[in-house]
Amino acid sequence: MTPVDTITPTKHFVFLLLEQFSLIAFTTAIEPLRLANRHQNKSVYTWTLVNETGSAAVSSCGIEVKVDQAFGELKRNDVIFVCAGLNVKKNTTKPILNWLRREVRKGLTVGGLCTASYTLAAAGLLQDKKCTIHWENYDSFEEEFPDIELVRSVFTKDGNRFSAAGGMASVDLMLKMISDDFGQDLTNWVADQMIYNSMRTEHDEPRLSVPTRIGVRHPKLSKVIQMMEKNIEEPISPSILASDVGMSTRQLERLFRRYLDRSPKRYYMELRLQKARNLLMQTDMSVINVALACGFSSPSHFSKCYRTQYETTPYRERGTIPT
């Protein structure tokens, strides 16, 4: 395959690494660009690594990445990619927000990798734009930014805003950008070099399907679990769940026992408590509001269930004990 003849100018990316950024989301964004350069025998893509201080950025796994400089003035054609990971709210500082607002006012394209859509939203850069985020952060994002269109997809592209849901989703987003710049032949070559043979689109979901996740391919069981996942704030009774898939409550009980070794009620409770834990860890919502968002009308009942599941109270999980 010969290099693509193109008059497309070099595109420069500025990767802003937040503390505790996802190393895989970052490296899988860089590698397709490097391979595109290798194929073209020239630097059609260049990049600079920046952070708030200019010192090494520490990823969520503890590996440090040396940055080129602290963030500063950018050129009008630069593309910013914010790469985040754990504790994104804590690591989205005021200087970072102010810098993003100032630079994006120039009309720059900006994207977020892994949990960085939170940072873009906090900076006010996602109004009237759709975005995605790591699936573990869906609930907290929707609670904090209810007016922003969050889609459950591998990546999104909306005008000059991009986002990828983390992990290998960065590959899919970058392959899409390479395809837009140079066409599918170069994109396929880059994917082959990465031994990446399942390129995904904006229409693909970032999580495994329910049957794959639970290791069971039973259509009625999958449908019930999907209904549970979509109705956390107002749980549906087992009798209604059973009726909606055309079986009796007893049959539903047997189905859950056979394949998941727990009752429908227990499984539903685990889903609700997992959402509660995400909200406690990722938002500033009060414990009472977290309880209500997860279908608990009684804070004491919520606390009891939470303690049974996680061996700690919601208040201790949050790090605040009421006096």
C-alpha cells in the first residue's frame, strides 16, 4: 500500500493529562496517530503533552508520563484532547477549566477521553452537544448535567466536539478521525498494524450485551435485566417484570436461581446499590438524595442494605459521618 497523496496540512493534537488519567485511553489515542505517520513517511499528525504544572503526570495505574510543558497559549488549528480517569471531579481544577474556556473560545476543536466529558461539561463546553463517558460514570454525569445529551456509545462526534468512552474506545475514535482525513485504506492499514479487527462506530455501545455480561443467552432473562437497569429510581415489582416477559413470578424466580444463583429481588437490589455507590463516590449528592435516586424511600433502609452489601455505611463510604 502506497502513502496517500494529500494536501491535508499537519494536524496538531494537544493532550491534556489530568491526574489519575487512564493510561490505556491515552496510549490507544496516540498509537493510531504514530502509525499513520509511519505509513505516510512523514508527520501528518503531531502532538504535545501538557498538564497543569509541567511536571510528570501520574496515571491511574501509577505510571508517570513526562509531559512537554504546562498548558499555555495554543494555535487556532490545534485540537485539544483532555484525558481523564479516576476521581475526575477532584482532578478537574479551576485553572484547568479556565484554560479550556479561554482556548476553546478561539474556535478550537476539543475532545474528551474516558471520563473527561465531565471536565468539558464543567467548563461549559458541551451545551447543545452530545457526548459519551465511561459507562461507570453515566449515572453521576446524568445527575450533575441533566441538560447535556449523554449517549451510550463507544465514541461521539458532534461538530467540533469529540468524546470516547475510555479504554479501547480511543482507538475507534482516532480511526474515525484518520478515515475522515485520509480515507478508509489508510484507516484499515493502521487497524491491521494494531491487530485491531473489530472497528466500531458511533452506533456501537461501550458495554458488553447483557447476555455476554451475565454469561447466559436467555432472551427473557436478558429482557428482565434490561428493564431492571432502566428502572433504578422506581423499581418494578417481580410480578410485573414476570408478566411483561410472559411468565409467572415463580417461573422468574426459578430462572434467576438457575442462571444467576440469586433471586430477582436480590439481583435488582445489587444493581441499585451499585448505582448508589457510583453516585456516592463520584458526586456531591447528599446521602438522602442518593437513596431516593436508587429507589429507597427510607434512608435507614438504604443504609442497612448498603452496609450488608459493602460492609460499610453510605456515610463512611463518602467519608462523612453525621454528628
